[in-house]
Amino acid sequence: MSEAKLRGYFGIGVEGISKQMNVGAIMRTAHAFGASFVFTIDATYAKREGGRSDTSNAPEHLPLHEYDLLEDFSLPRGCALVGIELIEDSIDLPSFRHPRQAAYVLGPERGSLSPALIARCDHVVKVPTRFCVNVGLAAAIVMYDRLLTLGRYPARPLVPGGPTGSLPDHVHGGPVLRRPRGGQKVEQ
């Protein structure tokens, strides 16, 4: 099984979720897609119940951050918060450029992200479906889209089937100097 090499990192979590099996499924999928962390806000994850769908035992392989209150929730510096929600102002997922450092958050079953959490989001994205899909499925679609858009894969062929060529080798450019060395002037 090959693993895509992506720059940056991502985490994924839920707010106010009530079904432990959904949390477990999201954790398992996050582990499979190479998430750096998972989190819950105002939700309790019981390993005994959620572990029935998380057969990879994700919390043993990546950090699980549990926040009782939204006020306690924090992310690493530079990490963009991306809400996944079917609201009018949401960006359609196929038109969204994923941040290199991102945390995605989904709302509860039969509910929505809280207005307070939406206000904290840097972006709000929707999976363009006719109606809501299962929260675990929505999370998987978002992670797959991230992999497709930020992963390094050969272009799709114009006709049905797999790629006909291989990915070209990466070309390294010259050094990028952010600060002048020894008083030298930096060319721009």
C-alpha cells in the first residue's frame, strides 16, 4: 500500500456528536488518511463503544484531544479551522483549496455546528449533496478530497482507465534566502 507524501498536516474532529460508532469511524478513517490528530468538542468518546467501528485503534496511533467546552478548544499556531456544514455561505468542496495546515470539524448527527464554532472557522465548506450524508461519510469525503488535491499523483488520462505515464521527478530550485547573510543585499 502506497502512502502519499503531503506537505503540512491536518486534524479532524467533531462537535456535539452523540453516536460513539460515528466518532470511531471518523478516527479510523483519519488514521487511514494520515491525520496528525483527532479531536472532540462537547462529546465523549468511549473507547469500548467507539472502538467497535475503529478497528485500527486510532487513539493508540495519533493524539486524541477531548474538549468539554468550545471555550477550551485550541489549535496549533497557523492551523486553519475548516467547518464542514451545509449552510448557504459554504464553499463547495470541489472549489475549495485546502490549507496546508488545517483542522476540519463536523457537527452532530441531526444537527449543525454551533454558531459560536462557525464564527471561529476560517472557512466553511460543504459536500455538494442533495441532503446531509452520514457524518462519518462526510469526513471521509473531505479527507479524500484533501488527499486528491494536495497529494502528488500523475494527471488523470483523457480516456477511461489508469494513468499511462509516471509522475515526473521533482525538480529542486535554488536556495531561498529569507534574511540577508552578513549584510548582503537580497535580490527580489
